[in-house]
Amino acid sequence: MKGAAIPAVANMPSPLFLWRVKAILFLLWGLCCCKIGWDSVMRMSADLRDLFLYEAFLYYNPLLLVALMIWLWGVNLWVLAQSSVNYAKVFDLAQTHLSHREIWRCATWLTLIVPTSMTAYLYLYSHGEVSLAASQPVLLYAILLMILFSPFDMFYISSRFYFLRTVWRIVLPLQAITFPDFFLADIFTSMSKVFSDLERSVCRMVNRQVATIAWFEADSICGSHSIAIPLALVFPYLCRFFQCLRQYKDTKEKTCLLNALKYSTAVPVIFLSALKYHVFPEQWVSFYRPLWLISSVINSLYSFYWDIKRDWDLSILTRIFMFKNPSIWTNLLYGQNWVFYWVLGSNLVLRCAWTYKLSAHLRHNYLTVFAIAALEILRRWQWVFFRVENEWNKMTAKQNLEMSSDMPSEGDRLLDSSNNHTV
């Protein structure tokens, strides 16, 4: 029996070979999607091409940004697993939590499904199958929702329910706020553009405006003047704001109020921008746009200060890049001054650029907004490393303090020995 099993194992292809085959198939799939999509777009008339691309981009770009966030979250977990930071303990995860490989597997499937649906949408519309084209984003959204809320023991049910419970605690902060609660809420603030585009996409699906040009009317129910757009943008910030108030109620720490003030500075940025569609042009230029610029600067600088001063403690960052197994990454990143200069500089620049994305009156520059939204996700990705490490440092310092307080002092030991001594 053992001898018969050896040839089967020997004939198994190596993991490196399988990885190369998967990479080649992935590249071929990407080239096919690009070729079919490009040919489909070129079949359309020039006057409808830009409008149609804007609509198609609206349905699929939020899901692409979600896929990017999942890929980067897997990188976060991989790096933290190589370091001495116990992220499972920081997030209070069960032993069966998803590893970085399982996270990447989810990201891979999402990366495959979304562009495939988009390619089918472009192809069917360009060939006159408008009803079939309109069904593509609807089916995609329906399938993803069914997977997310499925009660069956499949597709990582425990992790899905952990995520949904955390989202519920974010929306209704009626209990004490835990680290996973406000950590995920902070990530949601970086994905506010995703929520805004998802709202507009679902609105058009519900009102049967997919694959039509009726949606482009500004005053329509799903048009660019809709009040739902700034409401969707501001919703993650309001959730985080009420979390801070709840933390202040439980802890009475004034820093919670200062943190709440930080999130409240995003509200005027969003709503002053949305006013462009509801006031006269000369009023916007002379009065509201200067207010929008001032509020944008305040929000960017306040958020940057809080990242450096509160969320991170750059004086004790020693664990993330000190890998358990020494490698080239340890020598390149650990204790290097350039890492901190890069983090400070990039965080400041991207904080300022993020204000552009929060501005509803700039949304029609969709490629630029998409690029800035992707850069904000990259900024949040590097923020995760330092935020999780800082929390782990606080946890270990608290544990060491509790252990030292539980140990009897030298004076207590001498007193106990004298009381036990018999003459």
C-alpha cells in the first residue's frame, strides 16, 4: 500500500508549477476581457460612448475597489503573521479565522467575477441585447448579496457572520465599543465613495434605469442632484461619530470627544460640495466654494494629526517589520528612517487628496475619482499596520503592568517571612 502511494505523490506537480499555470490563465482571461470590452465599446456611436462608459463604470467600480481592499487586507494579515504582532488576539478572533490565503482566495474570485460581468454587459449592449445587458449587474449584485447573507454552512459562514455582526454594531452602537468595531468603521470611512456608488447603482436597478440614458438627467430620482449621494458619503462618518460619543459615555475620556470632532469635520466638506447643484453659480463661486476649501483643509490636517498623534505611536513601532524569520524585508524595513518619512509624507498627501473624492460636485471626473479612491484604500492599508501594532503594544503593556502588580514586592515578602518565623 505504501509503495503504491509513492508514485502518485511523485507525479503530483509542484506548487510553483501550479502557481505559474494559474498566473498564465489569469493573464489570458484578463486579455480576453480587455479585447472583448474594447471591441464592444468601439462598436458604439461616439456620442453615446462616454455616457455608456460612465454608467457601466458606476456599477462595477465599487466592487473593484472592494476587491482591492480584500487583496490588501490579505497582505496585512500575511505581514502581521510574519511579525510578533498577534493580530488574532487584537481582534478577538476564533482559532478558525480566515488566513491570508483564504482572504486572497475570496479576492481572486471577486476579481474574476466582476470584470467578467462587466465584459458581458459591454458585449451584450453593443450587440443590441439591451435587456440581457441590463440583467448583468443586477445578477451580479444579487449573487453577492445571497452569498453574504446565506444562512447555510458554506462560503466561510462563521467569518461572514462575524463581519455582519460587526457591521450591525457599527450601525447601532448600543453596546460598548470594541476594537474591531471602530477599526472596521474607520475602514468604512475610506470606502465612503464605494457606498455612494452602491447606492446610486441599486437606485437605478430598482427604478429600472440600467442600460438606459434616462439616469443621466440631473433632476431624476437617481441623478447627480439626488440628496442620497451626500447622505451615503457622510453615513460612515456619522457612524464613527456616534461610536466616539458612546465611548465617551462609557469611559468619560475627553479624547473621545476630540475624536468625534474629527469625524464631524467631514460633514461640511460633503454637504458644502453638494450645494453646488442647489444654488446659483455665482453664489457657489463667491461664497460656498471658499467655505468648502476651508473645511477641506481643516478636515485633512485634523485627520493627519490624529493619525500620527493618536492612532499611531511612532516612538515604539518595533514589532511589525521585525519578522520572526530574518529576511531581506527585515533589513529593508525594520528601524529604517525612510519608512517613517514615507508614512508621514504619503499619509499627508493622500489625506488632502481624499477630500477631492468626498466632494460630490467633482464626481463626473470618474476616472480621477476612481484613482484617488484606490489611493485612499492604499493609504488605509498602510495605516492598518501601524494601528494594529499600536493596539498590540498597548495590550502587552497592560498585561505586563497587571503581572507586575500581581507579584508581591520585596517588602511584602520580608514581612511575610517575619510573620511566619517562630522563636
